[in-house]
Amino acid sequence: QVQLVESGGGLVQAGGSLRLSCAASGRTFSNYAMGWFRQAPGKEREFVAAISWSGGSAYYAASVKGRFTISRDNAKNTIYLQMNTLKPEDTAVYCCAADRSGSRYYDSILSYDYWGQGTQVTVSS
């Protein structure tokens, strides 16, 4: 069992930055691939970024590539999402998720076994 708790969300102006954190419980955190997803009001949950268990591979949605960076610190059982040059369309609840098997379908909700509650990110224009 893995429990995930996100933090770092808030209100920021367009063009600004935020760094989200996702703290995980459990001794086997380093065995999990991890991902960030987001859900805006009235929209489906969508993939944002994912990172392999070692941190050696990272993947991004086209809409955030070049602006967001995912990273992890296995010693701290934490992953991060550095978000730069934020846009109003980035406004959403951001959730982190853990994947036990390291599926190649890293952008699919179905690949993830554990989810956090989410943190709100609001970008004003």
C-alpha cells in the first residue's frame, strides 16, 4: 500500500512558476513509476508527466513539454513537478499517482494503482 499526499498548489499569475510535491509513504517507493495528472472543471483527467522508478526516464504531455519538469528523490520518497511559464489553461487539480509495474502506458490512468487527493493550481490571466 502506498499513500500519496500532494502539496505546493496555489494561485499564480500567468507566466509564473510553482513547484508541486508528492510525498509517498511506504518502504518500496523507489520501485514505483510515478505520474502527474490534472483535471480541470468539466473535463476529464489528463496526463501531465511521468517518471521511471530510477528517475532515468521522463515523459511529458505535449501541452507542457518544455515548461514542466518532473523529478524524484527516492531518499525522500518524494516526486516533484516544476511548472514554469504557467498559462490560464494549466488551471486544474493536480494529482500524483504510483504505478507498481512500470507500465509502458505511462499516460494512461489505468496504469496507476495509487492516487493522491490532489492540489489546486489556479493561473490567473
